[in-house]
Amino acid sequence: MRQIAIVGSGPAGYYTAEAAQKLWEDDVRVDIFDCLPVPYGLIRTGVAPDHQSIKGVSRRYEATSLSQNVRFIGNVMIGRDISIAELQDLYDAVVLATGAPNDKLPGLPGEEFPNVFGSAAFVGWYNGHPTFANLDPDLSGNTAVVIGNGNVALDVARILAKTREEFAGSDIVTHALESLDASKLEHIVILGRRGPHQIAMTPKELGELAHLERACPRVDPADLPEEGEDALLEPGQRKSVTHLRSFAAIPEAMRVDKPIDLDFDFFASPKAILGDGKVEAVEVERTKLENNRAVGTGETYTIPASLVVICIGYQTSPIEGVPFEENAGRFANDEGRILPGLYCVGWARRGPSGTIGTNRPDGFSVVEKIAEDIGSGAGKAGGDGFEKLAAQRGLNFVEFHDWQKIDEAEVQRAREGAPREKFVAVEEMIAAAGKD
Ligand code: NAP
């Protein structure tokens, strides 16, 4: 019997469990740990609340959890409640599927001002992540600057632009819905340090901006390269650029009914956040492309701003004793193997890139590495050993059936039309599971 511990219950963790089951069928036991009492990681707290169809993938992870040899163990923080070394003593293989929960920040002067947030915090706020539920951004000002040209910047800009009605059917948490409903924002500026051909936004998501009730996207036609150059792009990117071209062609007369401008500001690199104790503006340097890189031109200007959300990527949380690549913001690994017995998958392995589905082959490839290293297992104590340790330490861990109670309670207390109202405090989750 092989004993495997997976740390992190997001897509990368669940696909690894699925791969282990597929390879070893009944000859493996998998425990999936999470620091929260609720599973699914980024599916619950990262994927935008108005993208419910994407969240549907959690049904697949549920099926894995309900199988006999996989167990969800929530409310256990590795590094605080139990160390990596202890897990390694108990399990043949420990797989870190901890994602990349920390903001990468550019280190701009003024980044520390109130109402300047990284996207992990801001997305966590509207998605009800317990760490960020109390962020309480001030949306009473006129202009938000969203830094970055990836899908997260797009998510943040869209969420800031939507009306209450447009959140119907979403699981946005009520505190964020109320705050967004009272928002006074009239301008949302999306800053890209490079140009339209270099965006990291996918076409489907970009296309959604054309259908917002109260916001209209704006692209300066002068920023667009010659149309013929689009032929050089790969098809997905070409489609995205086609959306940008259609935004550039929207006549002014069609904007009058839309009180929010959603401006793409390309070739614009943030230099500083300006203000007197609070954010008042963003200083930006105009850039040009050289060998596909953004190079400053020396020309600067300021954009008045009352809110800044920095969406330029994420990094993994280091864990004591586990080799870490600071620059890349992920664990040091060779195709998922950190060292025999210790592995990483998903964003903890690759850094924060790719779609949810990208994690599936990742999970399968790491299980191949595990198979090379652990043979048929070394007779380790596995889950039984964990339970003994948990009892000695008084750990109040939850299992999948407890999550099902939390889930049911969230569904029951949902606003009309919403799939659920998430609990945003760990204590509330524990209480809903009846584990006080
Ligand atoms: P991302 O796709 O890597 O985009 C990061 C953006 O930040 C890029 O435009 C990058 O510009 C810019 N940037 C980086 N450093 C910067 C700096 N110092 N100053 C200004 N701009 C800077 O990251 P992400 O948006 O956080 O997304 C992470 C992953 O999740 C991606 O794979 C994304 O596709 C995925 N995701 C998918 C969805 C979806 O499918 N609906 C939703 C959300 C996220 P450069 O290109 O110039 O470096």
C-alpha cells in the first residue's frame, strides 16, 4: 500500500489524486490536506464569481473525494499544525499543490498606501477568502487603475464594472456585492506596459467587456499595430486583438448610455503611486517595444486614481526546509520532483501560468515520478498515523462529509438566484460543520 499526502486541495492537488488512483487503483491511499475547512482552492476563491461554468469542474473533484481511497483533511496548516518532515515520516510521498497564493508586487513607491491592493487580496475579497474578507476597499472615488494585461486584470476590471443585476446567478459574497453596488467609479484604466499584440488576455474573457451594462471598453486606435501584422499572431491571440480592434471602433455616440469608461492604456509602465497618505494618482512612463520588451521613453504622465489593483502575477509561499527559487516564486524542482519523496505540482511547480486543465497532465507526470521513487511503498503509517498525531495535538480537522455540511449550509443561505452564500470566516465554517 502506497501512502500519499497532497498539500493543497485545488485543481493541481485533485488531478494528482486522480492520477494516483488511476495508476494504483486500490493500492494507494491519498490524503489531501488544506489549511481551510473547505476544498477546491482557486476554484472557490480565485475563479471569478460570475464564471460559474468554470467552477463546475469541482464536481469532478467531488467524485474523487467520495471515492474510497481519497480523503479530504481540511483546517490543517502544514508548517503550523504539522511539519513537512512529519508528513514525510508518515507518507511515502508528499506532494505540494499549494498554488501561488501571494501577490507578486512591482515594488513601486507608494505601493503601501491604503486602497492599493495586490490581486490575490482583491480577488480574495470579492470571492470571500477568509484572509481577505475584511479588506474593505474604498470604492467611493472616481478612478480605479488596474495594473497588468492578463486575465486576472480583466477579471478585476469586469467585476468593478458590473451592476448588481449582472451578478445574478454568481456566488459573489454579499459584502462585495453591496460595496460594488454602492461604487462611484466612473473610470477603470487597465495599464499594459506593452502593446495590444502582447496582451495575456484570452479572447472569450476579453469579448465579455463588449456586453457590460454600464461600462464600455475603449482602445486608442493609435496603439494598434497595422492590421496586416495580426496575421503573424497565433489564432487565439489574433482573436483577442480582433476584440481590441472592435473596442477601438466603438463610436462615441454609443458610449453615452454607459457611465463607466473602461480604458486600455497600452505602452504604459507604472513608476510610482502618488498621494499624501492615500492613493491619489499613478505616475506612468510611456514605453516602446524593443525586441518585444517594454523600454521606457522618458515621457511620463499621471493618472488620477482612488483605487489601484496590481495584477501582475503571483508567487508560491515558501515552506521552511523546502528548496525555493526566489526569482521564479516557486519550489526548486526537476519536473515536479523536489527530492525523492517530496514533489510539487501546478503553480507551486511551474509558477502561475496556464489554465485549470493545464494541471491535469502535471498531476499525471508527477505520479510517474512518484512511482519511480517509492515502488510499492515502505509500509508507512499514512492517514492512521496522521490521526494519532492530530489527536495528540488536538487538531480540529474536517473531512469531506464535514465540508458537505458546510456546502449545504452555504446553499441554504444563498441570496435568491445565487448558488451559495459563502462563509467567509473559518470559525463560521467550522460551526456549520458542527465541529465546534
Ligand atoms: P499573467 O497572465 O502572467 O499576466 C500578468 C500581466 O502582468 C502581464 O500583462 C504582464 O506584462 C504584466 N506585468 C508583469 N510584471 C509587470 C510590471 N512590473 N509592471 C507592469 N505590468 C507587469 O498573470 P495573471 O493575469 O495573474 O494570470 C495568472 C494565470 O491565471 C494566467 O495563466 C491566466 O491566464 C490564468 N487565469 C485565467 C483566467 C480565465 O481563463 N478566465 C482567469 C484568471 C486567471 P508582460 O506581458 O509585459 O510581462
